[in-house]
Amino acid sequence: MSTHGRPARDEFGRPARDEHGRPARVEHGRPDGDEDGRPGRTARVERALRAAPAYALPEVLAAALSREYPAVSTARLLVSDYHSRTLMPVAPLLATPHPDSLALAVPDGEARAAEEAAETIRIRQSPAGRSFVTGRVLAAPEGDGDGSGEAGTYIPVRARGERLGVLEIGSSGSWSADEVGELAEIGELLGSALKVAWNRTDRYERARRRHRLTLAAELQWQLLPGHAHADDSFSLAGHLEPAYSIGGDNFDWSVEHDHLALTVTNGSGTGINAALLTSLTVGALRNARRSGADLGEQASLANDMVHVRHGGREFTETLVMRIDLADGKVHVIDAGSPRLLLLRGAEVAPVPLEQQMPLGMFPDTEYLPQSFELEPGDRLIIVSDGVFSATAPAGEYGAHQLEQAARRSRLQPAAEVPLTVIDELIEFHEGTDLADDAVVVCFDWNHPLGGAAPDPRGGAVRGESAV
């Protein structure tokens, strides 16, 4: 790091310090700044977010936006609920950061009234929802919704392909093309800050809950690595249902420089016992993977841990996968019931795999990986038996319905596919609650790692924005 240049200042005008406590300095020639080396607007907003307490990101961001963009009068954060069907406003703090310090200024009763009046916004029937789904900055007509005469602008909030919510701002006038680009970048900055802050406060978790989660669901959702991930070469997304009372089904992934590790678990039993069994399985698989075990060893070690704990009385049905991102080769162990479909163009077909013993059924079981190869543009859809074997008055959902749902969703980005399949499953159930847990995971391999081929589906591209 250069030690030359003028002393840097934080968002409150105080001398900034680096991670070692030394006075920080602004480096000359920084691209995000003016000709005098002063930080640009997005850099100042980023600095404000980095210095903000985890629980106060929306308020600090609103203050930063009002300083950098005088036309902005209001700003609020909307987060996706567990069903991914509505956007939930993050209610105002009863005490908010004072603009000139890190101290809290306590407002009057208006904040509490605003919190009680916070409404939900349906994703499929609103400009905010369209911004959330498409990944674009969208503007509503002036005066739309609140009668203020101001325009509402909706900025997608994402982190590495994971959709977290939408930033809604009220402003006078329109935005230039450069400002739209800045707003899109601010949405990404807020998404990254939220991912860091999320587990350091309960504020955002409380905001996204329309109902109370069961304890089993609490354990399962906290076990997830995320809801989606996007890289240059692939996109990945998953969904659990029923979201507020999920029991034993789960998915897990880890992205490395050359491969993706992915597991989908169909837990046995119900409630807290199923959640604990799945937690043990996922923890054992992670422990083996992080210790450098290969795919077969991961399954064998997890199998032994579950058997030692339950003696074969309980087990989990798990698909354990490794996808090589350089050439699209998939290595997989089918230890149970999760089903794997391959969508190539408009053709959908199950991937033929040899079923091996579920994890935990017998001690000292040896697991042997199989392999197949993907082509650029291929899509994998993985479902638990709560999707494939679901029954309703009309019969079993089954292979045909699942393949039709996969084919109908082929033009959607990966982030949309799990919820589309779940929605069709719920419609098949005629709107009634699902009798079993259901997991859907979608993986799109766009092109080999380091390649430049475009996504053939032409879905929402990270960083794309339009008003």
C-alpha cells in the first residue's frame, strides 16, 4: 500500500485509519475519483457502509445517499421473505445513527408507527419485484404509490449472484446513464455489506419473516451456504419448501478455484429430529471435504459418523457431487433418493446413476463416484423426493410433471427456476400445504472456466441495469 498522498477522511470527516490503526491515506490515481484524487461518490458510499454498525446499514446508507445525491429524499431496504414471494421492508430503527457521529439519535414515536405500518410487497406484482427478479435498476412514474409527486427508483441488492432484496429510493427528477450505473454499483456494495452484517445482528432476519419459523426450519436455514451464487462460468440457486416449517431436506455447496462441491440431502423423519440428523450429515460431509478427502471418502466418512450416532436406525439420502469448472465433468455419488435431471436445449432427461446405500445405513460402506460430462449451456436440476414423489388428489407428481416444469422454465435464469418448480408443485397440490419437505437446486454451466462464451439463456446479467 502506498504511504504517499493526503490523509484520508471517513464519512464523518474524521481522519480515517487502516486495519493496523495507522492514519490511512488516499492513493493518487485512484480510478473512482476526480482529477484531484478525491474519492468518487460510490467510493464514499462504500466507505460509509464499511464503517457502519451491522445493525444500521439502511440508515447510514440513506444518510450517505442524501449527501451524495441531493435529489434523494427517502431510502428504505426491502428484503426477500423465506418464500421468495414478497419483499419485506426493514423497519426503521427506534434509535438511528446521528449523521455527524456514531452516536444514536432517538426520534419520536413516528419510527414505531412506521414499523407497525410496514407493508409487504408482492414480487410478481410490483416494480420493486421486477427489479428484484431482473437485476435491473427500475424507475416508477413520478408520484407512483405515495402521492408525494416524487419518483420511486428500485435498485437490486445482490451479493455474488444471490438476490437479497431491493433498495427503494424516492427522488425528484430523473437519473442520467452514469448515475444509473452508480446506483447499480451501490446495490452491489450494499449486498456485500449485508452478507457480512447478516449474522452479526438479528435485524434483517426479523424483517424477512412473515411468520415464525419452527425450530427445525431455523436450524435448516442457518445451515445453508446461501440461496444462490453466480460466477462467470456458472450460476447456481436453491430453494426449500415449506419455507417456515422445513424439516430434514437441505442443500450445501462450496466454490473453489477449479470446481464446485454440491450436495443435496433428503433427510428422514420430521421436525427437530430430522433437522439434527441432517445437520450431522452436512457437518460430517463438510469436515471431510475441508480435510482434503475425495468424493468417495467424504461419503464414507459421513456414513460412518451417522451410523455411529444412530446405529443404522436413521439415515440420510444424499447426492454428493463435484463439478469441474474447467471442462464440465461431473463426479457424483447417488446415496439415496434425490433425482438429477439434465436439460440440454429443449430436451430433458434423468441422469442414469447407480443408487448406492444411504448415508448411515451400514458401517464401513464404500462409495464409488460415477461421472458424466456437461456441454456449455447445460442445466442440471436436482430435487428431493418431496418433489418427485409428492402425491395429491390428482396422483403422484412424478417424472413427467417434473420434466415438463423443467422444460417450461428453460429460458429463466437459474435463480428463478427452483421457485418456478416449487410453484408448479404447489399448484399440483391445489394450493394445499406440501406433505413432505421439498428441495430444488438448479445449476447452469455457461462455459468452461476462463472462457468467454455468453450465457445462452440471456437471463439477467450481474451488473446489468436500465431505467
